[in-house]
Amino acid sequence: MERINFDHAATTPLHPAVIDVMVASMRDVYGNPSSVHAAGREAKLALNQARDRIAARLGCKPQELIFTSGGSESDNTALYGVAMAAWLKSGKQVKPHLVTTQIEHHAVLHACERLERLGFEVTYVAPDEFGQVQADDIVAALQPNTCLVSVMYGNNEVGTLQPIEQIGARVRERGVLMHTDAVQALGLVPLHLASLPIDFASFSAHKINGPKGVGLLYARTGAAWDPYLYGGNQERKRRAGTENVAGIVGFAEAVELATSDAESAAKIELLGQIRHTLWTELCAQLGAHVVLNGHPEQGLPHILNVSFSGVPTESLLMNLDMEGILAASGSACTSGSLEVSHVLQAMRLDHERARTAVRFSFGLGNTIEQAQFAAHQIATIVTRVRTRR
């Protein structure tokens, strides 16, 4: 049975070119980048070259990039780093305030919940029914003690893009720092960090056909924040811990591939065609029994979130898995059953629509033919399950 991976938003397979450079690095570059001998200098050179390559692609200074273990650490570093710096600057007299949205990745939401338990204030702005937040609502949530606004670039569950440039510009006018979780946007949305009104941005290698366990935090020069991890002097004393050189080299190769003009344009076009094919085929075969979740126009090209009326999410996912089709929900699994996605709840979708939602996400190796085949299989399963109820 052919396995069709329509769950690339969760993780992506390694690109063959990434494997090649990582294997070469693991074989030939064994030194610790902090060592002063020849092997250490070789590792340091590989690290610096990778940072330079990524900076050139993202439109920022190399020294503004800090390598981390992934998107979650990058998010936590930005939130905790800015909040603690602001608190210390006040002489520990005022606990700062942060603004985020109800549809963020849990790496942001759970970090904010922890900050609240520590006495910090957090405002969670609601999106509209398409999963998009409005700049006016973000600005309205600002307080005199607001130190940071964190809004994701593109939602990982429904794919909706946020008006980051508009939000960032208005936040900057008020002297507040801006962070965006751009994990899902990298390679799919043009990013030139120096031109964007943001101060921090989070990225992850395994979302762009790079290795797991490697991430990146962009921190604009001059933005005030404190390190999250302490220990050694790595990453200019901003992130302690021996760098994962092979992973970082692989990350740089993945960024190069994901953002190269010709390959990136072709990839985005193909992903959009796959998404469109699956959606139109589902509509043709299921009619009113299928509905789109997310913004109909302003969305990431590789994510399609739809609800199938009368077919619970876990039932459809189980049947799809038996047919070799990998998909996902944005829900958390508790005691063997799925909870309704916090993103869909924040969008105020009715319970039936929220409990029947499935996310399909596309990437390396997917084809239009797979989308056509999957649509037929999905329609067959949905019809069978609905008939049995």
C-alpha cells in the first residue's frame, strides 16, 4: 500500500541534499565549536558559514540569529527573555504585560500561562471566524506596561495568515517589541526580516525538510531581552549549550532549498494546486457535507482544514490511516479521545463543525494525483461512516 503523507505541517521528511550535507558534517566535522584547536576551529567555521547562509536568505545580520533546539525553545526564549528583561529594568517593581492571540501554538500559549502563574499579565486576543486577528484589536489590548506582542505569521492548524506587517508597524509606533512565530511560514511566504516591523521571529528546521531538534531565533539588534538558558558562552552568551553542528549545517541547506527563487516558486505553485485539487474534489463528491475552516484567500498554500459533517475527527483519521493516508487534527488527545482544537474554539465554530475537523498539509513528495486519489478515498469513508450512523 502506498503511504500518502498529508501531514507535513507536523513534520517533513529530510530532503536528500540535507541528508548529504549532514552525513558529511557528522563524518568530517567532529570538533566542539568552542574549542580553540584545529578541530574546534573547523566546527566553528561550519557554524559561522551556516549562520551566514541563513542570514543571507532571511535578510538579516548573521549576529541576529541564535541557534536553538527548535521552534518551541525559540518561542519560549523570546517571551521569557523580553518579559524578564522588562521586569528587571523596572527594578522588579512592575510585572510587565504581554499580548498574544488565542490561536497561537502551544509553545506560546503554555509559556504565557506560565508567565501568568509567575505574576505577569497576558491578554489573549480573539480571532474572527476565519482565524485572523485584527490590528485594531491588538492595539486596543496594549497597556502602559506592555513589553511584547506575539502573533504567529501563519496558523499551523487552519493556515490563516495574519497581517503581521500591519500589526508590527502599529505596535512599533507605541514602542512595544514584536515577536512572530514564523515556523509554518518559512519557505512559503517571502521573508526579509530587516524590512519587517518585528523584533523577534521563531523558526524550526524540521518544518522545511531539515532535521528535528534544530531551531532559530531572530533577535533584532538593539531589542532588549535576557537569555533563557545559561551555562557556556555559546551563541555570543545568548544561548548556552554546545551547538548541534551537523543539524545546523542541515538547517542551512534546508533554508537555502526552501527559499531559492526558482525552486521556491515552483514548490508554492505545486502545493497550491494540490490543495486546490483536494478541496475541489471533496466539494464535488461530498457537496454540503464538507466545509472549509480558515481564511478562503489569505492562507498558507500547504494547509487545508476541513470539517466533514457527521464524521467525528478521530473516526475519520483512523479510517484514513488504515488506507495509508496520513492526516491530523489540531486537537489534543486526552484519555483516548480527542479534545476540540483550541484554534477552532477561538474561531467560534459550532461544536459539530469543530469536532469533525481534519487538517491536511502538503509538501515534498506529494502530487496532484495523490490529492485526486485521496479525495476519492476520503469521500468513500465519509459516506460509509455517515450511512452507519
